[in-house]
Amino acid sequence: MKIVILDGYTENPGDLSWEGFQNLGELKVYDRTSANDIVVRIADSDAVIVNKTPITKETIAACPNLKYIGVLATGYNVVDVRAAKERGIPVCNIPTYGTTAVSQYVFALLLEICHHVWAHSESVKAGIWTGSEDWCYWCYPLIELAGKTIGIIGFGRIGQSTGRIAKAFGMKVLAYDEYQNNTGRQIADYVSLDKLLRESDVISLHCPLLPSTKGIINKDGIQKMKDGVIFINTSRGPLVVEQDLTDALNSGKIYGAAVDVVSTEPILADNPLLKAKNVIITPHIAWAPKESRERLMKIAVQNLEAFLSGKPINIVNQ
Ligand code: NAD
């Protein structure tokens, strides 16, 4: 079996091993592949593995030997799954691998807004403490989370994991989701989106990007929020109208925001958030601790193994 990985770099920049795939066939790994090289590199491969490189209908038609498409991610919108299905090619994804990593990251962002640990440390290294009249000082308001309310929009795997951590911090947890379940009820009070927006001190987004959730955080919703709310987005950029978030940060309506995802990635130079006040922007890294990428690699290999044994798993285009 010939296996080709078109964009392996973000999953394995050198600290993991592709051995699992090597054991299954003749493997060729590319760090990145530009649009012009996709068909040439797939050539007569039996299996193609991608992260963000698009596999279009035209590519599928141009690669007659292709029998399997594996995605190194949960989201599989980069593959034309219908065209693959018409050719009888299963597309397999990684349904869950990053739950603990992403929910931990929500708190990395939130705690940075509450304490500005890095900026305080830098101020000490710059001599501010040495020259201080007092035995301590702080450059920003310091915020305690216990007793505050977090509102979680999308209460699935990552949302619930975030809710559990919030409870450990002594926070009250509100959740909004189209579907409710008993596990969720043990962590949070399910409420309407309106109530969540009105009553939360911190709002964290964890719903998927769908036509119904695009722009779910916009001017109207922001107006309903408490003055001085903290906003976190580790889910998908287009869930937020970025100009509206920028305006709310600049006016002080939103005290601080942290986003790991933006509308277009990599971020465009004219993204309004780049010039907004009190915003932390990170380059889509919530998923990426080594432990999380190891899990992803293991499941991606298991997916291909299962396909080869005739009992495919994690198929998204059945
Ligand atoms: P999940 O499917 O377990 O949970 C999503 C929840 O959102 C479900 O409970 C679903 O019912 C709910 N939902 C769907 N439509 C909704 C709507 N209109 N309003 C409110 N809730 C709605 O998914 P998950 O594993 O928890 O992942 C959540 C999201 O996190 C993913 O969709 C992805 O966008 C994002 N993510 C980001 C990173 C990162 O590195 N930043 C990594 C992994 C996942």
C-alpha cells in the first residue's frame, strides 16, 4: 500500500514518529503541499492523509488509484466527502483527541487575563520592582474567579471539560446547547442563550461552526452581555463578528478577550482584532500539546489499520 501525507508538519514538526504509518505501507511524508502539487504528489497512492490541504472532487477524479482519505483533525471540511463517497472512498477523521488540551488552554487564556502573569514578570525584569516604593505592586487589576459565573456556549466534550475546571475554581457554570444531557446537568445549569449572555462574567465558545452558529457573537448579543465581561474563543473564528468584538473591546464593554482562532487563518494583516484593546490572540494552538498530537497520531494510524482489516472506523461519509 502506498501512503502519502501531504501536510504533516503541524501534526509532527519533528517531535513525533510516523512509524505507525510506515508499518502499514510505503510512506511518503511532505511537510506542506501547494495546490499545484496535490495531484502530482498523490500520484498512484492508495491512501492520502491530510490536515488542511484540500482534497477536491477534481483531485479525487484525477487520482484513480485512491482508496482511502484520512484527515489528521476532527473537522473534515477540506475534503469533498460526497465526491469521495461516489467513488466508494471512505473519509476518516479523528473525532476526539484534544478535549483536555483545549479546555486547559481556555484557562491558560482566562488566567492570563485575570493576572497578566507574563507582563508582571517582564515588569520585574525591567527593574520596576527594584525601584518600587512598596513591597509589591500590580500593573493591571487582578481578578479572582471563585464566585463568578462562566457561560459556556456549546456544551459538548470540550465545553463540559471546561465546565468541570470552572467548577474546581469555584465558578458557577451556565451552559447553552441545543441538546442537553445528564452529564451536562451535573456540571451546569442549562439556560437560554439570552440568559447566558446577560448573566455571565466570563463567556467561552465551544460550539461547532455551522450555518446556524456563524456570527453567533455579534453586536446584538454583545449588547446583552454584562459590562466588563471576559470573552474567550477557542472554537472557530467565524463564530464571532470580529469588527463587533473589536468595537466592544475598544469601548470597554468587553473587559478583555482571548481568541485562539480567527475568521481567516493564518490571520490577515487587516484583521481588526490585531489593533483592538485588551485582546490576546494566539495562532490556533489549543489542540497542539505533544500529548494531544500523540493521541491524534495513534487514532489516525488505527483508522488506516481498521480500513486495511476491512472494518473501517470513524468514517464521516458513510
Ligand atoms: P462536540 O461535538 O463534543 O460539542 C459541540 C457541542 O456544540 C455539542 O454539544 C452540540 O450539541 C453543540 N451545538 C451544536 N450546535 C449548536 C448551536 N447552534 N448552539 C449551541 N450549541 C450547539 O465538539 P467538541 O469536541 O467539544 O469541540 C467543540 C469545538 O471546538 C469544535 O467544533 C472545534 O471547532 C473546536 N476545536 C478547537 C480546537 C483548537 O485547537 N482551538 C481544537 C479542537 C476543537
